[in-house]
Amino acid sequence: RQRRANMDKLFSKASALVGLGPPCVISIEIADKDQRKKQVVPKEGVNETYYVFTGNDTVAGEVSLKLEGGKKIDHFGIKIELIGQIEMFYGNVHEFTSLVRELDSPGELSSTKTYPFDFTNVEKQYDSYNGINVKLRYFLRVTIARQYSPNITQELTLWVKNLQTQQINPEINNSIKMEVGIEDCLHIEFEYNRSKYHLKDVVIGKIYFLLVRLKIKHMEIEIRKRESTGSGSDLYNESETITKFEIMDGAPVRGESVPVRLFLSGFDLTPTYRNVNNKFSVKYYLNLVLVDEEDRRYFKQQEITLWRKEL
């Protein structure tokens, strides 16, 4: 089914390139679009805007079929699907949600028609995600089935965000304390106020220098994101630095304490995702980096849990 859908899309693009547009233009309208929040998502260098859904939100609206130039279409049925799928960078596609509503029985289309549709109380358990090696997407797909010609299809992407207060249990939120050292050269202790942060939170911490015999030039903190896909011998890890900023310039002295204050709201962060549908995970780390006068780098990273408190 996925291969057929891809072939239909390729044919539509090829036809458009040579001026042979489809005999019917399909448009999908969301009923409550004016009340919905929107999400801007970069896609192939262009920003796309999608309507945001959450939890068991109803997905309802209208499908309009507009015939071009008085044409008629014989068809073997018209349907709309609500699909949730995970697309891996090496081409594998895994569907985890697939619902169908039949819009019309086989017959002939001879004029513009409009069909209402309604997917009520559909569980959307995973967030939409656009990563380096994996993409999780929800979309509506309308298909006009034809026997001797390629199907005519149209898709509309939905963006799903879920609140995670219950899963994360932020009431249990211990501070992070760690020591890092190089024997007889460097001994520091760092402390962050919590181990779980919502996406608009502030990371507050302190770094204590207990022993300093290295000539430290500066110190910085990074937020690092690690995306893991696959498993076993097919496990792929991709890391990227979301941001880094200098928290100290110049050599510290023994007994010095350096404060850390990092506002998360200014960065493009997602919640932490653990083993989504057994296909991928996304984790975040605070990475403390010290650079000495010979540009050697010493670092220590600590995982933090990010969660969504509000849409």
C-alpha cells in the first residue's frame, strides 16, 4: 500500500512537470483551524506551517474535489485516511496508526463535490518529530481510486504535541551533583538544581573548583541532543550541539564558584523520547567543557530529562 501511494505521488509530480495536471484538484480543510495553534517546521530549506493537535483531539473537516474544465472521472471509490507513521532515513516506513473513512462509493464524478469527514477520539500517543535520521508524522490522505489510471491523492500533514505531566512526574525531581577530576591536576564539582526540566524552564547550577593545577583558558556549557535509531548492529547515533555558551573566561582559582543560569525557552528543543514504538529515542545532555591554554578539551556530560508542560 505504501509503495502504491508513493507511485501515485511520483506520477502526480511528473504530470505537473510536463503540464498534465490531474483532472481533479483535491483540497482538505480542517473544521476548527481558526482555533488551532500552528507549528512552523523546516522542510527541505522551506518553512512549512501545520495545525497542532494533541491527545484525543477530534480531526474533522471537509474534502473538496474540484473538476478541471468540465472533465469527468470514473472512480472505484473515494476515501480519506488518518495515518501515523515513522519514516527511517534508510527508507523503511512503519505505520502505527491507520484509520479509514469511505467518502464515496464507486461511480462517476461530473461536478465539484464536498464531503465531510470526522475522526473522533483518535489516540495520538506519540509526538510528531522531524529528526536527522527519523521522522514521525501524522497526515490525512485522500485517495480517488481509478482502475486504468493512477490514483489521485492529496495529503495534509498534522502536527501532534502531547503534554507529559503524568508520565514525567516532575514532583520527583532530584538535583544533580557530580565530581570530575584529573588526578593531581584538576578537581571540580558541579551541581544542577534539577534533573527534569520543562521546555521553557531555567537550568540553575554552580561549579566549584576544588583543585586547579591546569592552566584553564575558558569554560563553556553545551546542550547536546542525541538521536538513536534502530537497534543492535543497526543502531545509529547522531549527536548535535543545540547551543553552547561560555560561563567563564580566564583561569579559575581554588575555592572559586561559577554560577550557571541557562534559559531553555530560546532553543529548538523537543521532549526526551525513550524508545518510541521501539524505533527511536531522543536524549539531551548538559555538557561541561574546559579548555586549557594548549587547547586541550576536558568535558563531562550529564543527561537531563526534558518534558512538555504546555502547548
